[in-house]
Amino acid sequence: MRDFTDHLRPSQPDGSTTLARERAQSSVNVEELGQHLLSSDGFLERQARVLSILQREPVLSKDKQQNLSRPDRFKLALARGKLLRRLKDKHQWSPEDHKMAEYLLDDVSPYFLHTEMFVTTVREQGSEAQRAHWMPLIESWKIIGAYAQTELGHGSNVRGLELEARWDSRTKEFVLHSPTLTASKWWNGSLGRTANHAIVVAQLLLPAPGSPDKYVSHGPHPFIVQVRDMQTHQPLDGIVIGDIGPKYGYSTIDNAYMLFDNFRLVFTTMLKARPLFANPSNFSIPHAAFLSRYSSVDPRTGIYSKPEQPALVYGSMTYVRANIVQHARLVLARATTIAVRYTVVRRQFQDRDGDKTGPELSVLDYPTVQIRILPLLATVFALHYTGRGMQEVYQSTRQDVEQRNFQSLAHMHSMSSGLKSLCTTLAADGIETCRRALGGHGFGGGSGLIQLNNDYLSKPTVEGDNWMITQQVAAYLIKRMTAAIESPNTPSDNDTDASFKELIRAKQGKSPSHCQYDVLENDRDIVRSFQLRAATLVYPKSLS
Amino acid sequence: MRDFTDHLRPSQPDGSTTLARERAQSSVNVEELGQHLLSSDGFLERQARVLSILQREPVLSKDKQQNLSRPDRFKLALARGKLLRRLKDKHQWSPEDHKMAEYLLDDVSPYFLHTEMFVTTVREQGSEAQRAHWMPLIESWKIIGAYAQTELGHGSNVRGLELEARWDSRTKEFVLHSPTLTASKWWNGSLGRTANHAIVVAQLLLPAPGSPDKYVSHGPHPFIVQVRDMQTHQPLDGIVIGDIGPKYGYSTIDNAYMLFDNFRLVFTTMLKARPLFANPSNFSIPHAAFLSRYSSVDPRTGIYSKPEQPALVYGSMTYVRANIVQHARLVLARATTIAVRYTVVRRQFQDRDGDKTGPELSVLDYPTVQIRILPLLATVFALHYTGRGMQEVYQSTRQDVEQRNFQSLAHMHSMSSGLKSLCTTLAADGIETCRRALGGHGFGGGSGLIQLNNDYLSKPTVEGDNWMITQQVAAYLIKRMTAAIESPNTPSDNDTDASFKELIRAKQGKSPSHCQYDVLENDRDIVRSFQLRAATLVYPKSLS
């Protein structure tokens, strides 16, 4: 509809003019910086290649999506998730290409749990036979899986989960049962409407040795369970599943509740189709559900073999935390980019000390805006290198674990917890600081910060609440520091150990006030001073 | 749909049991506290009476509203807004009763600007004749009004508004014109779809004395303008209006953009119907639009009479800020109530130092939860008394102004700016702290915090950005302190003045280190120490 506003222009100098002027004043080589930050893992090349494909697809246009109802928004996300999978096949995308497409689309995909925690759990926790059976079904999307651990009444304390997986020694079957309402699985993404399978974490209940009528719990263990009929998509008899309803963000994903009523893990469609486990010399069919790479239940005797490393059960959570750490930089980079550009373009009030003939000042020229935005810009770079460091530690630990070397596991677990808490708090609070720095326009859809903020506000509490998991880090650090003090000359497992021991050796006989750090001139000394601070906080006695 | 979950109960002790036990441990008389806080202005009686009426209306049920699309959510809010008005007539509600209904409904009403800024501006800025004409139309909702001040490119700096109201001395008409895109009115609530009239704030352009072809601006002034046809509801010729689209919250209100193309303020439907202004001895008809209580333009000569107090133009903004200050307590009270109750009911991990046979600990028993929630509980009480203090100062200043005594205006303006910034920052950040303290469930719709947070996040930037208006407060305080130092013995205008002068007198010859405040035992000394701190920050030299 044409009207007189078609001919109007912004007041001068307009945004493009102002941005061009600001850019001309900078001596930073943007091309070079981009290559330095994002070329080593092919990010920039991949982004350009995948983006050009996505831009051709009308269903991926973000123009109208903010006006949709929650159910319609979910349906759109489902259509998009399927399309990305078809594009993956068509263009022979690698898993990294597919992830780039999801990043650019910026929906939390309804298939997110399938492509992340479901496949990772089967890969990491499944026995060789289980992986041989399930991985082709998962990778071809012949089955769609979710990850059902959290319950309505139980999140942080995984050992407190109520769902029972009782071993029926008569029928040699596991029986899943939700004894209470609080035992209801809750929050499980991709499960409310999309998935037909799930990793279900339940208390493993086995007959007590010598008293077959009495059961003892061996703690939470993961089972792979078909939860919906493959033809009708209805929940199987004895299972109730649904969508938990509205959330702060995440309207593109179907977080679920799920309860079991004495549900027996028996033959499933998929197992009938490929009866890999029918050979009793491996184990019986119901046993196929018990992910048994690290622990097992003898199908004849019901006797339990516990894992060498109980922490391995939480492997998928660590994987997700490491990814969250890596992801934070890009989230805050987007928010900060928006804030820097907008506060340059936005002008408000003339310079009181100027001649008052020119345009109003860019609001970024005000110290009250600079002190909010510029530290966040620096934080983005810190998050970038931190995320890369986290990935390196994660990958090398995974390699160790595959070799059944579990020495670095505790360090990696502690690092992923501490950094998940720190990085998501920095990014979540940073987005909101950026949003408010945009003034009124930060409240508008044009800011580009609404879905970003709504979705990201899950991060400080999801996958280990930020306040809770830092206590795990503290406990780990105190333990390592105590060990370092007791035997300062043993070889170190990791950087934390090594720096603790170095400090103890350096400080023996010296009081902290004798430490000299040239924090103004020497970058390495800034790091050393933080190491000293950390060590002192962890174990003040050691340095007194 | 009945299934096996109907018979399930929460694990024990359940929420009701836990809450009952906690309440039994408290010695606070809740009834008495409620009366103390909320009975003096009839809040509790009004709440009970209005709530019982609202609960009978199905359209006011909040059960499904979170699932609606933005357009449907707006339509629902419009239906509810109309219903509340009909209930007002039916039950002969006072304005306070109507506000209570809106508070309980908890939608930002599409009629909000009509019942708040529109009516307030006409009442405060209109001449006697203008009020006699417009107030009955406004109060009977025969016209629906909005308030259009902010522009796309201009918010904080009201003097920078671009919309022009040019006085055509030939036709004796004002001509509204938007010269640029950035001059577009923007964010104006109730105007996108609902209102047919608006207060439009525009630069008053009058011919320069002696050079009738040259125009000079006399700054922004409010005009009352019919913007839509009373029969078709279409924008009048020369006006473009629309809804600005998605926002962070406020999906229940139609924030607008609006532009004018040499739009002449001439006869309107309403003025034709009641030609109160047709008598040229008052002023000509186009002049009816120029709200002329404090300033005027002579319809014959075009000569401008400026207001005694230019700050009066911002009266409606001060009114809204004072209301925002008053409102903060109830918002944070709701969030804190949810957080306290939930963190008592929510149990996670057993007490490590206990015998490990009992239930898990309430998370409120953890210091990491207490240090987040309990200070906010105290803040609610502080906000309560602060809000009441703000209302008292606002009301007494309004009485002064009605008597044309403008002495207390600057103090009230500064107080409303400073407290608007402080109280909304405390409340907005407090809601988010409460939300995160709920762990994962804080991200769910069941938390009750989604719409509360989404709507409230407008507050730190709306009606004067929190960072910007505190600078106005600082400027005012420095000015008053300088005056107090120059003449410490003149009578004080207000509390700030008085405390500055008291401090200066008390301190003469003493250094701050000699001040002795018994902040542990004497409440009054806590206040005194903060006064000293404020005075020292405002004018360090005075106390050295």
C-alpha cells in the first residue's frame, strides 16, 4: 500500500552514513580478525556456503514468525527441521554443515535432542552390539529419539530420580514404573510430540542377593525405550506423554512429561525388524534396552556389574555443557554487535560542550553507554578462546575415555561445570545489558534480541543450575588442592593440578604479600595473579 | 481423558504439607501485617470485592492465554478491556475499583493510555474550556485517546522531536507534518488499533516576529487530535497509523507508529457535535486542539505566551513515573512470593550432615538460595514504603501546582526520576533473580513469571531510560547542594534541601571521619549515614 511515507528519508546523518564514518576511523583489519577467529575450523567458509542454500527456502524466512501462536510456531519449526534434514541429504552436508544450518536458522530444533543427546548417549553408553543396532537407525532418522532424565520433582540431584526400572527375574524383563506424580519425567525436549524413542534414565532396582523379594537400587541408569507406536505415533500402552505447555522461550521445541505404569521393556518394532539381540549368547531381548557399555546386569542371575567410573553415566550431560560453553561466544557476539551498531546510529542530545549546530551525539559516545557495552565486547573475545579451550579438553578426554583411561575425566567434568556456569551467566546477563542499552527500541521486535533472550534465558538453569554446579567445581578444586599439598612433587594430571603445585612450591616460606606481579605490562602475570587468587580461595592455609 | 496418572500423588512430604509446616514455625501475624500494609487505602477490601466479580467471567480466565498468537492475544485483551468497562458501569466501580480490576487481570490494557496519560494530559494541560469539552467525552469513552510523544528517532531528548505543528497565519490553522522517517511517532500505546484521538506532541512553529515567512520553534507542545474517522475507524486523510509489531512483552497493547502529511487541524466530528469553541471570544476552532492551560498562541496575531513553568509540559510523564514507582512493590512482591513458596516446596539433595533417612532439603534451606531471595523479600517492603512516599509527594505537589505554586515541582520531578530508575531496576532484576532461583521450573509457564517478566522488562527503559534520568537527578542534586552551600540558612523547600543544609551546618569545621553513626542499634543513624553519603557524593568539597 503506497502512501506519502514512501518518499520520506531518515533525518541526516542517517545510520549508514554514521556507520561508514565510524568504520573509517578504525584501524582494525576486519577481514584478518575474522579469519583469525573463525577460519581455523572452517566456520566462515561453511557459513557462507550453507547460508546461500538456506536463503533460497521461503519456509526459513524469519519475517513473520514472531506473530505466530506457540502451537503454530512449533509446527513451523518441525517443518523447518525436516527441511534441513532433506537439504542435508540433497547437498551431502556433514554433521557440522547441518549444525551450521541450525545455528543460522536459530530455532531450537524439535529434533535437537535426537541429533545431540540421544545419539551421543547411545554412542557413548551403548555396548558395541547396541551401537551396531541403533546407530544406523538413529543416523538415518528411521527412529527419532529424545533424552528423558529430569523429573518433575528431581533435577540437580540425579540420584534422587524416582522412576523405577525393576528387574523381573521371573520374566527376565525390566519394568518401568512411575510411583508418584513427582516421578513424572518433565522438560524432556523433542519428546512431547516428536520422538518415538527415548533414553530413559531410571533407578535400577535388582533383587537383593539372597532375598529375591527385596529390591535394592543401584542408582540411575540409562535405558533406550520405544515410547510411541511407529505406525500411529500414539504412546504405547502403559505410557502417558504430553507437551508441558508454555515456556519462557523454546516455543520451537516440544518439552515433555512422561509417566510409566508398570511398562515392560519387551520386543519393539525396531527390534523385531532387526533382531540383532535375539542371540542369547549376547543377551536377551529386553536387555537390549539397558545401555551396557560400562555397567551390566547378568540376564540369567540378575547380578549387577558396576562401571569402573560412575561419572561416565553423566557423559552426555558433560557433552552438552561443553557445547553450551562453546556456544556462548556466538550468542553474546550477536547481542553485542547489535548493541554497538545501534548505539552508534542512535543519536540523542547535542554535545553540551559543543557549538550545538551539529547533529545529536551517538549514544555510544556517552560513558554511561560505553561502560555497559565495551566490557561485553571484550567478554566475547574471552568467551571465544574459552570455548575453544573447553572443546580441546573435551575432545582429548573423550579420546582418553575411549581408551578406558579415566584420569582426566574429573578435571574435564569440573571444567565443563565451572565454565558452563560462568559463560552462560556472562552471556545471559550480557544480552539483557545490551537490550537495555538499546533504550526503548530494545523492547521492540526490530532489536533482534527477543527470541535470542527468551531462548537463552534457559541456559543459566538448564543442564545443571549455575549456582549448584559451581559448588561441584569448588568441591573438586578443594580436593585437588588438598592432594597437591599432601604430595606436591607427584606428576600432575592437568593444568589445575600443575598450577596448584607450582604455586605451593613457589610460596613455601613466603607470604602472599611478597608476590610481585606486573599486571600492567605482562599478560602472563595477570594469569599468574588469578591463579594465586584461585589457589588462595581454595585453600587459604596453604599460602599462609 | 482418564488414565493411570489420575491416582498418582506427589512424593511425601508434598507441597501443602511442607508449606503448612513452615507457616506453623513463623511468629508473624499475617493478617495483621496484611492490614498494616494494604488496608489504609482500602486495597484488601477492594481486591476481595472486585476479584469475586472477575472470577465469574470466563473471558478473563488466564488458562489458555499463553498459547495465543500475538494478534489473537491482543483481540482477547481488547474484549477484556471492554468487559471491564461494562463491569465498571454495572457495578458502579470507582476509578480505583477499575484499576484494581486491571491489576488483577494483569493485561497491559489496550485502553491503558486512554485511562492514564490521555485523560491526565487533558486534565492537567487543558484550559477550562477544553476540559469542559473533552472530559465528558473521555470519561464516557465516547472517544478513545492515546498519547503520541516518542518518535522513531527521538525518545529521551524530547526537545529533539521532529514532528512540526506549524501555525498557518493565513488560515489560522495548525498544520502537523512529519518531515522525515525518524519523525514518525513510535511506541505510542493504544494508538496502533484502538484509539480515535491522541495527544500529539509536536514542535510549535510560529512566524518569527517581523518576518512572517520565517518560522521559529517554541519547543514541543501537546495537541489533542482526532486521528481516525469516528464511523469507519480509518485514519483520516493525511495520517498514516499502524501497529509497530512484535515486542518483548506488551502483546496485549497496540503500540503504534504514526506520520502526518501536512495535516490541518480543522473541525472534527466531535467539535462539530459540541461546538463549544465556536465562540471566537474564546478562540477559533483549530485552536481547540492546542492544549492551552499554561501556554497559548494568540489566534489573531500568532504571538506565543510561554508557560510560567516549562516543566509543566512533562506533567503526564511525571504522573506515569510516580505510578511506576508505586507499582514496583506489587510486581516484586508477586515474584518473591512465588520464589519463597516454591523454594520451600522444592526439595533437592539430602542434608550431608544429617542421618540421610529423611526427605531431601528444601532448597530455601541452602545459603546460595537464601542470599538471592531473602534480600528481595526485604526489598519488597522498602519498595512499599517508598511507593507510598512517592505518592504523597506527588499528590501534594499536584495540589500546589493547581494553586499555581510551582516551588516543589523540581523536587518532585527529580524524586520521580530517581525512584523510577531505582525501583524498576530493583524490580526487573529481582524478578529475574526469582525466576532463576526456581531452577528449571522458572523457565516454565507454571512459574507465573513469564508474562510478568516480559511485560516488566519494558520498565527500565520506558518513560525515561533508567541510566539517562538518573543524570537528571544528579544535576538537580548538585544544583540544590550548591545553593545550600551558598545560603545554608535560607528556609528549605523540601527534605533534600533540608538534609543538605543540616549536614553542612553540622559538618562545618569537622572532617567526615569524625562522624559517629550507630548503624547497628539506631535506625535513624542508618538514614543519617546515607544522607551523609549522598551529600558527599554530590558535593565532596563541602565536607572536606
